[in-house]
Amino acid sequence: MLDESIQELASRSLARIAAAATPEALEAVRVDAVGRKGVLAEISKGMGKLSPEERKRIGQVLNAAKQQLEAALDARKQEFDAFALRARLDAEWLDLTLPAPGPRRGHLHPITRIQRELEDLFVSLGFTVLDGPEVETEYYNFDALNIPPDHPARDMQDTFWLDGGNLLRTHTSPVQVRGMERLGPPLRMIAPGRVFRNESVDASHEHTFYQLEGMMIDRDVSVAHLLYFMKTLLTAIFQREVTVRLRPGYFPFVEPGFELDIQCLICGGPGCPVCKHSGWVELLPCGLVNPNVLRTSGIDPEEWGGFAFGLGLTRLVMMRYEIDDIRHLHGGDLRFLEQF
Ligand code: DAH
């Protein structure tokens, strides 16, 4: 009778061991079955009432059942351990023969991108790309461009002056002068680069921004040539035909000087907030090179003439990508930069 219930308890525990799905469940079975307060322990506590022979026999039956259960518990535990080990090895598995994933690639800043596009375009039109210093002399930034010290045009550009009379260039035009001096006519050059103005910063003004200066010197260069190159330039940038108009504009280094406007690309003419309801956006100051500037750089204005233009690269990027605040461009915020 007692034998049978021990057998039955043992086989019920064996079934629970086999069914335990987790190490925790198995531990619960162990406590119930062979723990100090488990079912087998309860039975052995009651053995004091038995006769010595019975006690001996039941003791053996109990021991055998206990050993059987402990063996089953151990075996099941080893299964769990093996399974956990395999899972860990699977997770740690590494194929050392695979190629390395490589660094995450960034991309070019939108200003650099436009700059490179324009360089490619102008190189294809026979232009040379020139670089010039960001710290300039007063001579190249002003005097050689027909802006003498007392000229009111100096006030048009708020200048960062440096010790010793040098300055941070306020435009890329000084590279024209360096190009004319070094290469002489005929000349086709562009000079993209960073320029600096001592301005208070707001949504449309930065102390540091980018321009692209261009110049062509040859015989018989006219406003028609200027217009042709400017339209080619703008069509390439905006990837569609743009309508332009010339207005007179004053810059000491060109004569005549112009402001080249493009018909607003947002509204196409009727007027909208972007073009301040005029239908036109001012984009490209330009003109025919002033004879004084040619002469200063050692070029005879009787024989040679040319056009020049100063494109605002930063402004262009803002128009092309519809960026409404210039401060985003150099704010270094990856959420902004990763959009391009
Ligand atoms: N350097 C002028 C500026 O930054 C822009 C400019 C105007 C450049 C007319 C030119 C030009 O070459 O012809 O304000």
C-alpha cells in the first residue's frame, strides 16, 4: 500500500520532470519531490510508526525512488545546461572569414556638392579653378578692385580687420586680381571659397559664407557673352530653363555693373513670399570688368575686355534646397545634415 503510493508519487514526479520547460520549473519540481519538505520527506517522517522490518523495507523503497528522481533531475538539468551553452555559443558566433563591415560613410555637405558641380561645369567650359587666401591684404581685397581707402563702397562690406592691416576677405573677387597677375589674358577662371563679413547673425546673414567668383578676359567680350554664361550656369544649377533679367547695379570693379535676377522658381512670376511678391529673385551680381581693374593687374584695356560675376553659393544652396535659415548650414546638427 505504502509501496504503491511511493511508486505513484515517483512516477508523477518523473512526468513533471520530463515536462519542465525551464530551469526554474525544474527547480520547483525538485523542491516538491526530493526537497527537505517534499513528498518523499513527508513519508519518511511517518516511518517511526512502522515495524522495524517494514521500516527497513520502506526505507529502501524510498531511497530507490529518491535516487531515481535525483538521477532524472540531474539528467534534465544537464539538458538545460547544454541548451543554454549552445544558445550562448550561437549568440557569440563570429565568422572571422567574413569581410569587415566597414566604416559608416558620411556624405558631402550641400555647399561642397554645389561647389563641385559648378567646378565641373566651368572646367567643361574651359575655365580654371583658382584658390586664394582667406586672410587677404587690403590691396587685393579693395584697392586693386578699384575701391580706394576713402571709397564709400568699403562700407558696403563690414570687414574683419586683423592686426597689421590685413583682413579676412569680404568676397572672392581678390582672386580675380591674383589670377590676372599670375596667368594674364586670355583668362577664364572661377574661384570658389569662404568669405567673411562682420555682420550680426540672423536667419539670412552669417559672418561666414561661400561665394563663387568668375571671370573671363578675352578680346571683344560683351554683355551677350556674360548673359550666355550666366544662363548656362543657372540652367545647370536648377536643372531647368530659367528666365533672367538684368538690372543696373553698382560695383566699383565692373562697368557697366548689373544685378542679374531670375524669375522666381517657386511661383514662376506672379509673386509669393520667397520673391517678396515681386516675381524675381536677386541672385548674381556681375558686369564687364572695369578698365581700371584690368590696368592695375597689368592688362591693357584697349586690347582686352572681360566679364566677372560673384555668385553667392550659400544663398544658392538655400534656394535649391528651400532652407529658410542660413544658420542651419554650419550649425553642425546631424539631423539637418543627414537630410541631404
Ligand atoms: N564681390 C561682390 C560682393 O561680394 C560680388 C560681385 C559683384 C562680384 C559684381 C563680381 C561682380 O565679380 O562683377 O559683394
